[in-house]
Amino acid sequence: MDNGLPPSASSCDDRPLLICFSHLRWNFVYQRPQHLLARAAAIYRVIYFEEPVFADVARPSLISAEQPEGVTVVTPHLPSKTPTAAVSPALKQLLAGLFDGDTPECAVAWYYTPMALQFTSALKADVCVYDNMDELSAFRGASPLLLELEDELLTRASVVFTGGRSLYEAKKHRHTNIHAFPSSIDMPHFAQARHPELTEASDQISMARPRVGFFGVIDERMDLDLVARAAAFRPDWQFVMIGPVVKIDPASLPSASNIHWLGQRTYAELPAYLKGWDLGFMPFALNESTRFISPTKTPEFLAAGLRVISTPIEDVVRPYGEMGLVEVVRTADEFVLSAQRLLGESPHPAWYRKVARFLESNSWNLTWANMNYLIDSFVATNGVTRRDATTKGEARV
């Protein structure tokens, strides 16, 4: 079975190997996995193993792509008519092919989805990390196997991280080495929105003001009725909505002259859009899929200097709402009243200072450093000898 990869060119690279198994595409929306693994790449040789693409190919293969962050993204391509029962065996064989057919070995196996256990049972790792960023079992279309496989992953895991405080509180009794790491911030990137020299995105310059903005994945976690009602209450306000539409019918998006569905934009482009917004809006639905989310956009809005209005998501209420950094509303009426007040006043300098103090202690650099410390602590405590690039079964990337 051809793995589609070039012969290894990393024989002189003595960094330990980290393999990540994720349900998210690397080049989809830039979020938690990208922030963390881009930083991990300074220490580890990082392979990001994506979910398969079903395509017009004759046989299973792997496509490898080096990313600017130093991460190697590996994408399995399977024939479009591959039977469901044959998917995991094909992925297992492709994974073995990464290691010249030997039993796969790595320093760190990093999981975002328990579903990957279906084809990684033979993988040997010094440290097994489960970064439980979301409660995937609550998402639309979740596999009924997910909860069973998560039980197995929690048994295997050396250390568990959760994507927020509420998810930690729900699972802290299920592992002895579990730690909460809520969404963090790349402060310099989003602070660009406050720089006078940054040019605003060209496709929104002509929009009237004020502008209320959202960016992120648009799926079952968004309260579309709230968006529609808020826009109807204030037709003179422009609602700028950025992000890919996933798992819901695009025809279900509310249509109005003051609602602008701009589609997906790159991470690099976001500050140029935020620069032209007057408020950040997080209209999350209150349902099972949002029960444990810790939105990365909360600190990102704040770093851009925007006041933020959100529905009462637990990991937004605590700490952002309690600290007065984010306004929390339940209805369109409450949103309009809160927005009118915020638009009518200038933020006090003390608010900016409070934001800056909070964000300084919540950088992705610090989050990764703390995670890596816990990984190193496990290695030291358990007498683990890390595998390096000279180990049997070196990955062919």
C-alpha cells in the first residue's frame, strides 16, 4: 500500500516525535490544535494525522504537506467507495506505512478525538495526551462509539487536558492527572486591529456603522433566531458574520440587508476585519453542543479592543462575565439594550487595563509551556526514556 511520502530526510533531527490525531483539518479554522502544535514544533517533530478524505483514488495513500509552522500534516486518502468496516483497517495500515511497516513508536501520542483509537491500537508512545477540547459526543452526527472509545482513551492517557473549566469539572473524577486549560490568546496577532496603520478589510469598508461582528464556525452552536431578531430590531446596524457553514443548511441562515455572511477568512485576515467592528457578538445557542465550549474568540475580541456581548455560555460567564469583561444576555431584546449602551459610551481606560492584565496571563505561549511541563513531569516521575529520531520505526516524513 503506497503511503505517498518521500523518504525520510530527518535522520539528523534528534527531536522526539509527537503524533497528533485530530478530527479537525489543519487548514480549516485556525484554533486550539494549531496554536498548541505550532509551539510544540519547536521541541518535537510534529505529525498531524487528519481524518481521511474519500476521493477518486485507486488505493489508500497518504499525502504529506509541510506547514509554515513546522508541522507535517498527513492526510489519508481512501477510495470513495471504501466500506465503513474497511476504513479503520486501511488507516491502521497507512499508519504502519509511516514507520516502514514496523510497529509505530513515538514520544508523544496526542489525541483530539477518541475515534482515532480504532486504528492506533498498535501505537507505542512514551506519553499519551488527551486534549479534550470539546465534548464531541454532544455534536451533531457524533458516532455512538465515541463515549465507549473515550473511556478507553482515558484509561490509556498519561495526562488529560480540557478545553475549559466546565469540561474539567465534568470529567475531573475520571482521571488522576487532568488539568483545565481554557482558550488562550495570541495577543500580538489580534492587537493588530488596534494599530492605526493596519488597513481595514476592503469588502466591509463600504458597510454602514455601527458594525456588530462574529467570526468562527457557523453550525448548530449558533442561535440563528437570535441573530435574525437582533438584526430585525436594529436594521440600521450591520451584522458581519465570518466563518464556514458546517453541518447546517446554508439556506437556514437568516437573510436581511443588514446581515452579511462573508464566508471563511484566514487567521491572518481576521485583524483587518475586527478593526472595522464596533462590537463583538457571540450568539451561541444554549444546547448540548455548547454546554462545555470555551470560545477562543472571547479573548481574541478583547485583544482587538472590542467590547463583547455573549449569550450565557458557562466558560464565558466564568470568568469573563464575572469580571465585567463581557456583557451576558439571553434574548435579542437584552442584546439590543446592552449594545445600545456600549455603543453610546467609550471604554474607560481602567477597562483596557483590566483586559490587558487578564490576557497577559492567558497566552498560548504560557499554556503550551504549562502543558509541556506536565508532560515532562510525567516522563520524570515515571522514569520514561524518550524515543528520539534514531529509534526503531522512525516516521517517514
